[in-house]
Amino acid sequence: MLEAWRGLEDRKGYELHIHGFGDASYRGSLERHIQECGLVGCVKLLGPLYREEKWEKFCSSSIYALPSYGESFALTIVEALSAGLPVVTTNATPWSHLAEMGLGWVVENDVGQLRQALREALSLTPCQLKSIEKQAKRYAGNFSWSKIADRYLGTYHWLCDRGMPTPDWISV
């Protein structure tokens, strides 16, 4: 992420905020890398966020990026979508359909591809961001607890009554 951010010619005034936790040696290595890359003024290494503070951060952000080498679900992507954010992630997450839906970019774990996705994301107009916001919030609704509960109940009903048509979320 830092290498991709460093290579952006025009960051359009955006800052990169990195949130999370790690041991002191890892944090120190990130801080040194930020300095070595000349990114001190445009990258902030911040701590983890929880509950309301995390939601406030999502709501005050413009784009969410999760470059990853492996995620089983990446709940933070659902949270970002719930806040209406376009998402930049890698194909190591199970979110490849976001690009097809126009809700973000899914790239290989490649600095050049990540940089290009960030370049495109930073170039979105306010109108484009607003359009994505509406679509993202609508899509994220599929992951609400009430929708999940409805699917569980539908699955149980289908299992008990095999005469019912197979629900569209089940592949047999």
C-alpha cells in the first residue's frame, strides 16, 4: 500500500490513514518505511478503532482500501460499503464481484495494479461518489442481521420441506 501510495503523481489532497494494531517493532518498521518513502506529510499511522469511533471514521472517509494477501470474509469491507464507500481490495478477498457491480476495484497483489486502482478511486467526482454511496449502502443491506436471519430460516424451511424450490442462495 505504501509503495502504491508513494507512486501516485497526484493524490488530489487525500491522506492515507492506516488504522490497526501491531507490536512495537512492526509499527516502528512501518514508521521508518513511511519516512524512507517521503510520505510523512500524507500518511498517518493510527491505532485501531472500535464501535462509534470506527463508524465515524468510515462516514468521514471517501474511499476504503484493504490490500490483503488473505481474508476469509473481510467484515470491514461490509462496514465500508454500509457507509457508502467505494472499496479498493485484492483478489485475495472474497469480494471480486464488487468491481463488476461498480462498487470498487479488485486487483492482484501488485503495486502497479493497486496504484492504478487508487488513481482511479481518487479521480472520482463528487457525483460519482454519491452514486456509489447509494449503491454500496443498498448492497450492504444484504449483510444485515435481519437478511441473514431470513436466509437461515429459509434454508431450514427448505431442508424440512424438500418439495419447496431450492432457494437462490443454495447451490446443489
